[in-house]
Amino acid sequence: MRAALVCLGVVFCVARAPAQNQLLNGPGPGTVTVRVDGWGCFGGCGTNGLVGDAMYTNSAGQGPFATTCFSAILMEDPVLTNCANRRHWIAVNPGGYPGINLYQAANPPTVTVVRPGRHVRSTGGTICGYDVTVDQILAGPDPGGAAPVEGTTLHQIYTLRNTQAVTRDLNLYRYVDGDVGPAFTDDRGGASRRREDCFLAAPPWLSNKEWLFEYTADLPGGVIATSVEGIDHNGGPVLPFAFEVVSSPGAGHPVNQWEVTPGPYLTNTVQGDTNQNLLVDEGTGSDTGLIGSIRFTAIPAGGVVVAHFRTRWSSLNSSSLASVADQARDVTCASLLGNFSGLSVAPLLSINGHRTCVDLPPGSSFTINMCAPAAGPNPAHYIIFVIAGSPTTAALCGDAMAADFALWGPPVAAFGLGAFPVSGPLGLWSGGDAAAGFAVASSIPGAALLLTPPATGMLPNCQPILTVPTGLPAGIAIKLQAAILDAAAPSQVSLTNALRAHVAACQCELH
């Protein structure tokens, strides 16, 4: 099968290539050991007598488990005349793949170990008229605190400068052949669903394209997931373009087919998902591939763009009653819509009456309202956290994506909590190694920057708790979310909806 050829190529790529680097943050729960070359290629098949790679130890300390056969970036200039060969793998030639495209003949000229075992940087490489710098950072494991350590994130950040004297478009495709555990032909794949579909009781559902994942019974409770986002030449955020979760039982992955026409091949589909619930059908596990993409347009001569690819190894929420599949697919719903100790879901937090996203004129006053949960307590004490822009790309107009969100916090009965990473007196909750949110307001003295009154109103009449008279400057987007505490039942910690606000040139990204 073709996957065996891929495995042979991977051994060449990661085990014999010059400037190979091993990144590791273990041993222990939630840790990863992975070998990367200077262009960011990694992987290694754990079958056929070949070496396994991207080894993950789950939150229970089981493993390490091999998770990845091959991962690399395909680079495409849509205009043939702008590049001698339209498509290039950003990887040393792995040998086992068919020679359709021109692989890079060598690693970048300079590979620097910025932090041993955690951060390597490649510079001096030029591909198809772009100067390329690659930063590869292994972040985590997530801090445990009162909760189990969840996982680790590999950040691969590609900075590309157009060296040609013409304005150009650029497409990047990330291909991950994930062999999770020894019986990888039983893997199941899926994609996170978009916010608009969260309340729908039945499929078909659509994906926000932010979180592609793969899991198997061979890795108890665990999942490997990928995401991509970027910054354009003007400093604005760029969202994923299209994806395909490839399900190919017994036949290897259709490498040739998608390489020849990568754009048309990506149809935002989870192959093998007949009921359109964004999961490969139960009982039809396969040899799974994850393909994500991002598109940059009109890059001027000398213009610089950034693509931020992440690989996330996670045990998700080990105390949740929800299945691994539901947790991974519904990461957006769990994190944006809130989880009130498993009792109810409703948008308790609002700005000027808006509970999802609000447009604010620059410098205009705005009011934050919050309700007490319907199931109590009333009055309710809380901590409101805020995060500005995208925590990974640092674009102020950007937004935290699905992969930035945690599916767990301090254990609360059998329920998980969903929020962007937050820090405060309750501890540090993490997910995707994003920057922690800042505790801006609380009804608990000393818990945040501002002391505000408890939440006493009930839906739909939420009471105002804070008015910001000076407003926000133009060109920024923020997200708020509140943790609600019950002094009479300390285990009853819950989270509100995640509320977005943007000013002037920024846009609400309700994906």
C-alpha cells in the first residue's frame, strides 16, 4: 500500500536528514518527543519495522504512543510564470513519495537551536522566490494545577518574504498522515464544527475549518489535531481556507490525486462521514490523513506573510462524560457557548445587549452586563477574563481559534469547562498553549484589576456590572469570558459564553 512508501520516505526525512532536531518536553503525562528537520517535516511510521515518531504520553501517563507517519507543507504559486515549478514540498526529499513535485534538495542554510529541546529556527532558505524562516516551538505540557495535565502543542511558524518584483498569491497546504498507535487502519478522523451549528440537534453540520483531528482506541482518551492561521502582508488575520479529512482504508492516501489539483481536491469534507456529523462513521476506522490550507493574496514585492501551523496532542477532558469524538468535534461549542456545571447553557455575558459579537465605534462608551445562572447561585460571584486579538499570531484584529480553547479546567464533577486559557486565583487553565487571559473584573476583592458588583439579574434582564467610559481604540478585537463561583458549593465552578467585541477595521469572526 502507498502508506508503506510514505513511511520509507519519513525515515529518510526525519532520521537521516541534516540539521535534524529532536524536540521534547518529557517524560511524564501530556508530553511529546518529536524529531523535525529544518523545513518542519516530521513523522515516522510505527509499523513495518520502522521507527515511530511524534511520541505522546497521555494524561494518565500511558504510553508513549506513536502518532504521526508524515507531516510536511506543500507550497503553491497559483501563477505558473511566477515560479519555475508551481508546487514544492517544504521538506527534504523523502524519497518514497512519487516524484510529482520538486522537493527541497537540502535543509535551510542555517538551523539554530534557540532553546535546546524546545525551539529551533531555520533561516536563509529560498523557495520559489520567497525567503523562508521557520520557527519550531514545542510548548507545554499544559500546567496541571487541580486538573490533569492535558497535552502539548508543536508550533511551526513560517515567515515568507516575496523576493520577486511582482505582486503574488500564495497557497500553503499542510498534509499530516497520522498513524495513531500500531493499528492505525482503525483511526477515526473529524473536524470541529462552527459556532452557528452548536445548538442544532442533528446534522448536517458544517465545520469552522479550524480543528482537524484523529483518534483511536490505541491511544486511550487521546487525540492528535492540527490547525492553521496566519497574518497577511498588512498585519491582518488570515483564517483557514479549506480542508479534507482523508479516509482511505487499506489503500494508502491519495497523494498523487491531491498533489496534482490540491485546490479542487479540498472540499471541506470528512471522508467516510455519511451522516454529515463531521466524524468518520462509527466502525469504519481507516488510515487517516489530515489536509488543511491557507491562502494569501496580493503579496507585494518585499511583502511578508506568516503562516502558523499547530499540532496538538491532547487527552482532552479525562473527567468528561462526553466521548473523545464529541469533545474534539465540539471544542468550539464547549468553549464559546459556556458550560454551567453541566446544568444549562445560555449566553449570560453581554456588551450593550449583544451576547455573541458586537461592533464598537472607536473610543465609545460600552456597558458589560451579566446574569446569574438560572440554576443559581443568585447573587453570583465571578471573575471576568479578557484576551486581545489572536493569542498565537499576535494580530490585534484576530481572534482565538478553536484550537486555542481548553476543554477542561479544575475538575467539576463529571463536567468539563470550556474557555480560552485563563489565569487567576483559581489556577491556570490551558488549551493549545495560547497566552493566558487577564483577570480584568471580579466581584471577589483582590481577584482582578477591578472590583465589580455580583451578578444578580436573571435572563433576559441581566444587570450592568461595569461601564467603560473611554471605550477601546480602533483596530483591536477582544474576547471576554467569565468564571462563576458558588461559595456555598465550591465545586460548582461554571463558565459563561465567550463574548467578542471589535472596533473599527476589525471584524467579528463568527466561524
